[in-house]
Amino acid sequence: MEANSVSSRVGHVGKRDGGSVEPPLPQAVGYAVVVGIGFLIAFVMVFVTHILKRTIGEDNKTTEMFMTANRSVGTGLTASAVISSWLWSTAMLGSSLVGYNFGVAGPFWFAAGCSPMIVFFAVLGIAFANMLLGASAAISALTGMHVIAATFLLPVGVILYTFVGGIKATFLTDYFHTFVITIIICFFTIKTFLVPEVGSPGGLYDLIVKAGESFPVAGNQDGSYLTMTSKNAILFGIIHVLANFGLVIMDTGFFAKAFSAAPEAVVPGYIVGGIAYFAIPWCLGTIMSFAALGLEDTARFPTFPNRMSSTEVSNGLVLPYAAVAIAGSGGAAAVLLIIFMAVTSTISAQVIAVSSIITFDIYRQYFNKAATDRDVIRWSHIGVIIFGLFSAAFSTALYYGNVDLGWTLYMLGVLTCPGIFPTVFTILWKKQSKAAAVISPLLGMATGIAVWLGPLPMYGSGYIFGKGFFEAWIIFSIIWVWGTMFVAGFFPIVDGWKQLRAVYRGLRASRHSKGDSSGLDTPQDA
């Protein structure tokens, strides 16, 4: 009787004849959220920007206000913005993915691989005074909305309010999005234990023990999901730590927000944000992945009577399917909303940061050194539009290249790790040379890609996703980071070789001069 009741409640998300899962929400809901709510938030932020201008004189037509919010953002808003910047759609989808694959150790390592880097960035903040892909796939699975439509429509609202409100609008939307996302996450933590099959934390434990017996995890102690002794989870954790150092250090969005925070708010804001963020992937990833594992063999799970396919898992659908299992269409709508807010919030920070690079580092540096405020703002607006379109187009290319969330989680480190040491040295070490700053990350990335691609012919096309994937990736990550550090330290010596030789010759000349003078003075003194 219970099985029939459950089946009637979630039957609309059962298997189609073709084997794909029926979207729990109609396409209209997807467009309503992506377009409707996107424009609503954009218009609200534009209105708030107008109010701030009239009441406290925050004029976004000035470069200082548009790009840095007059460096007046306080600790609380900074912490919220920091959490939002790291609260990618991939963070929520990915933490559930690794929990499903590795057990309890996965979400813990996911969180541990993020928070310390955010706190570390506070040091750089003092010194300075793909996301679309996973989100679009999840939205498509939840509503049936075409992935490409979601990819191109997601940035539209962001471009609008960033175009008008600048970095301050980004901070305000970050706060709103983070608040809503955390509320929904708290809802999931409660709703999971209200499901009859779960009932309590003890009930969830029993379900996971059963799942470990039925589908043991290779490399885990006794195949259990409830152990930190997980070889693959530890390897993932090491990779994640290295990759996230690169992502944080190389993410211009973090720099933009550090610039905008009041000097006294940078350190506490980033520390508070980093510590607070830890709970999100840890808690959400653990509970939702375990809910998926525990309910996968029940009629309320979308893929029942089958388990999730490896493609569905790799596409980040553990969280959406678990939400549907515990809360039906309401759960699907909740996931749709948090994914939308996470990806738009992340995009907004990137849009303003890349716009700053286009404006200051390219336009004013090489094309118009005497640019006025009006010129700078105009090119900032152009930069906002260019990056919004580029991000959508690039995500489309990844989609048609069959790139999924699982691949993206690891490839991000390949592209960002080479910039860790050159960037840190450039900020904190006065003797860092221009050649080291420019050449070492490029050379490091080329070396890393060569190391990554080199073994592929030996293992075939399935090698990247096979059992040897983690071992190869960990070796690659270590070679990459240490190699980049060596290059970053080597280039200053090569670049400054003439100066070093000049110093050496000067020291020798000085020593000889002292020797000669002492030799001449001795007879006179005598």
C-alpha cells in the first residue's frame, strides 16, 4: 500500500520508455525562474541602486563606485559576498556527487578543500588594500528546458543589474542569494528526516549501512560509506585542495571584492565567510547524497527501479534526484531556485571582475592612457556584455564537447594551479620579475596539460574516467604545483642574472679596493 502511495506521488518523475528520467517540473517553470526571476531581481537591484544614489550619493557613473563601491563595504556584507562567490552551483552539485561516490569522506574533503583557501585569501586582500555548465544540466533535468537555452538566458539578468549597479549591486544580490540558499539548505536537512523511509538520523544510518552492503565502495574500509578511510576520497581531497588554491588565487572576483571592502573589513570578512562556508558542502553534500543512496531502491526515487547511471551521477544529478525523492515537485523547485541563484551570483562577481580587466588592464593601459571616467565606465559596460556572451558561448562549446560536471571539477585545477605561486609572489614579494609573473603560469599550464594528455594513448579513451584516474591526477597535480613553484623561483634568477653578476663584481671590487688601501696605508702608518 505504501509503495503504491509513494509511486502515485512521484510517478511523474519515473522512467520514460527511452530510459531518461521525466523532468519533475514543466518547461514553463524553468523559463519562469531563469527569465522571470532573473529579470525581477535585476529590476529590484536597479531600483535599489537608484535609491542609494538619491539618498547617500552612491553614483555608479563614477569609476570608483562602479568598480570598488568606494571601498566602503563592511564585514558582514563582505562575508556574505565571500560565501556567495564560493557557493557555485558546482559546489552544491559536486559535494553531493562525491558523497554518492565516496561516502561520508567525500563532502568533508570537498568542504575542507574550499574554506582554508578563502581564509588564506585574506592575506592577499590585505596586500591589495564553469559553473554555467553544471547549472544548465541540472535545470534541464528538472524542467526539460534545453541546456543551451538555460546557458544563454542565465547571464541575462546578471548582465542587466551589473551593467547598471556595478560591484555594489553584486554585493547586494550576493547577500540576498546566500540568504535564500541557506534557508533552502536548512529545509532539506529537516525534510530528509521527515521522509517515512528515513525517519531519523539513526534511520538514515541504517539505510547507508544497507547501501554499503549492497553496493560497497571500492577503496573504503569494508566497502562502507561511513568511513573516512577512503582512498579515493583522500586522493580527491588532495586534488581539490590544490585545485581550489588555484581557483581562489586566480579568481579575479575575490580580488574585486577585496578591493571593495573597507580595509578593516577584509580580514574578518574573509575569515568569517571562509569558516561559515565549510558547513554548506559538508552538510548538504552528506545528507543529500546519503538520502539518494538510502532511497534509491524505493519507489519514491526518480530512477527506480534502476540505480542512477554513471552519466547521471557525473552530470551532478544526485542533488536534484534526492530533492525530488524527499520533497517531490517542491524539492525540484527548491533545487532549481538555489542552482539559479548560485550560478547568477557567481557570474555577477566574474562579470564585474573581467570587466575591470578589460577596462583597466587592456583599454586604459594600451589604448587610452588618458581615459576619462566616462570612457572607463563605457568600456566597463562593454566588458560586462562581452564576458556575459563569452561565458554562455563557451559553456555551449563544452556542452557539445560532451564535458560534464565530474570532468569540470578536476579540469579547473589543471587550468588554475600554475598561477598560484606567480600570483602570490607578485603580490607579496617585491623582487618578483615580470618574466616570472607572465611566463611561469603559461609554461606551467603547458607542462601540466602535456603531463595530463601524455599517458592517454596508453590507456585508451576511457582512461580519464577509469580507476586509474585519481592516481594519474594526483601525480599530475603535484608535478604541476611544484613545477610551477620552481619556474616561478627560477625565472627571477635568470631575469636578474646581469644584476646578480653586477653585484658580485661590485663586491669583489670593493674587497680588492679595501685590500689595496690597507696595503698602501700600512707602510705609511709604519
